[in-house]
Amino acid sequence: MTMSTADWGYAYCQAVTRREAANFYYGIRLLPRDRRDALCAIYALARRVDDIGDGRAAKDEKLRRLNEERLRLASIETAYDDPVLVAVADAARRYPIPLDAFGDLIDGVEMDVLGTTYRTFSDLLPYCRRVAGAIGRLSLGVFETSDRETAAVYADDLGVAFQLTNILRDIREDLARGRVYIPGEDLERFECDLEAPDGNLAELIRFEADRASAWFESGLRLLPLLDRHSGACVAAMAGIYRRLLSRIERRPDLVLRGRVSVPTWEKGWVAVRSLAGP
């Protein structure tokens, strides 16, 4: 049987997601096939945008490539030679995916490329909404929901919770790239220098973890608004991330030794448990 162009795109995106989405794929695979394919397409494009920002190219080259992605999104229906855009275009025809949210994601990655710094949490919040809240809103387009407008608010909040957890998990990697996402006022409050951390690091990390937990509390109000499969998908993703956050909170020192992770068996257990109900 000949593979259609859309099937070709989805197969490529699923391979990318399975390889790169160490935490999210456990939830994505709980969806029915069509919705799973659509979410893999969203992830693959988001991954490509993120990789531009995190790559080794010069700043001007990164900005050029990000702008190229904007232009290609604007003419997505004619992107027949790009498996990711082919899949995203097909998914957007099937589901109410707000493709303009990819523009928000690109805006957020441009902030990384330009070296934006964050004095307060109010400064950081727009960045989190762009790079992660946007993914929540894009994903919601694939899910079944009883109240799409309200759900979009919670999906955005849940994205912020994920991003705040990522910031704690990736402190060491981000320092190596010259990036600090923890607000400057928080570093001053706890008199903590991430380059030469002392005993105040644990208090700082737990303070930031409490903030992330509050955003999870808000974002998880999304679950009752979703159908069973969509709810299980989100519950699995959030469950894995909350366990990651708990590990960081219990052992704050680990974030400067390497990337903290949840064991594979535990991720699988969370995914299976989520099927019983969010």
C-alpha cells in the first residue's frame, strides 16, 4: 500500500516525538491514533523551533532561521516537501489547532537568542507563556473539551508549570549556555549565586518549586473539562512532571550535578495509572 503524503509526515513526526519527548510521549501514546498523530506533529515542529534556539549557530543565523519558520508557517498549505509542516497542516484541517500559537513559541525562542534577562517573575511569565503556554494551547486543539475557552486558560497555566519545572531541571545546562531564568530578585532574596552556590541554594530551589506547584494546581483544573483519553494524556504528562518537581524539591543539590529525571519504570506506572481516571 502506498503511503500518503500526510502519513509520511505523521510517521516522521512520531519518530521525532518518540526519540525526543522523554516525558511527554508517555501521555501522547494514550490518545487515539488520529489525535496522537496530530499531537506528535505539534511536538515535532515545536522541537525544531527549540533546536534552532539551542543550537550552535551565530545569533544572526538563528534569527534568520526562526524568521524562515514564520514564513513557512504562513504558507503551510504549500509545504509539500517538509514532513513536519505537511503533518501540522493536515492536523490543523482535522482539529481546531490555533496555529498562531506557533508564532508565540517563536517569539519566546527569539527571547533566548537575544539574551533576554528576567529581573522579576512578572518579567519571566510572558516568556513561559510563549515557550510552554503556547504548547498547551496548541495541544488543546487536539483534545476533546466541554469548554474550549475556559480550558485554554488552564492549558496555558499548565504549560507555565511545565516550564518552571524545566527551568529548575535545566539550571546546569542553561548556565553553560549563559542563560539564567530564575528571576534576579529571587537570587538576591536568597543571596544565592548559581555559579558558586552555597547553603542557600536549597531554600531558593524549594521557593521556586512551590511557585511551580501553584501553577500546577491551577493548570490541572483543565482535567475535568477533557474527555477520558485527553484527560489521561494530560494526567500522565503532568504526573511525570510533578514527580520530577518533587525529586528536585527533595534534593535541590542535584540540579547542579546534572539533569534530574524520573526512572522509566515510574513514568510507565504514572501513564498506566492515569488511564484509571485523572
